[in-house]
Amino acid sequence: MSGFFSDVVTYSSIMYGLCKHERLVEAKVLLMETEKMGVNPNHVSYTILLDSLLKARRAIEAFMIQNQMHDFTMFCQDESRLDLITRCDCGLRAPFRTSWTDINLGRRFFDCALYNGKSKLCGFFFWFDPRTCPRGMEVEPHLMKKIKDLRGEMALLKRSHQA
């Protein structure tokens, strides 16, 4: 942007246009560039990007931007924005759960508050954590089995010691 007078309003306006056209990666890069150019983003800059990430259900990135926002601005962000991402399509607060299945062991997710293990109801579901790397997926089930076996062994030893 050399040759142009660049201030936080200019950068925020460009960021708004990028977000409006769902070019979120470019908007995030622009946010970093404003800092490098010596222009401090304000709460408007962060809110533009944060709202767009939340609408796109990109929770991890939204939480990271939220933290960055608290680090760089004195403005206290309204936490209700992050509440949007944790509400299922039924309008209820979506519980934050941990998967214990072999294929997604330990991954965290949000799902429908009314889900009972049988029916999906409103169908709301998204992973909060990225998928585990292939090596982790290979190792974790073996470690969980080892823990289970050791717990069983401990229980046996306790019973034999009490007898």
C-alpha cells in the first residue's frame, strides 16, 4: 500500500471487504501486515475478522483472534460473540465434549445439546480440535489399552492384598 495514506480505518475497511467476500485468510494476513506497518489494529479491526470467522464456524481461529485482540487492545470484547459458536441450531448451549472413540480419541467437539446418543436432532456438530496426526492415531489406542490393562492389574493386586 505504498503511496497511500494508511491508517487503521483504511486497513479495517479493506479487511471488511475481504471478509464480506469470504477471503478470510487474506483478511488475517492483512491484520498481521497492519501491525508490521506500525498501524495498531483496534477493536473494530478485530471484530470484523472475529465475526466473519464465527459465521464461518472457524472456532479455533476465532478463539485465537479473541486472545490476540485482548493482547493488543484495551477494548474488552463482548464474550457473547464466542457464545454464538457454542449454540446448537436448537438455540441451546452446545456442550463441549471429548470423544473416546478409537478413531477420534481425545478430540474435543461441540454438538446438539439434546443429542442423546441415538438421534442427531438439529444435526449441529463440529470439531474444536484438529484431527490427530496419523502417528498419534496409531499410538493412542495402544496407550489407552495399556492404561486399562494396568488399572485391571492394580485392582487385582488390591483384591489379593485385602484377602
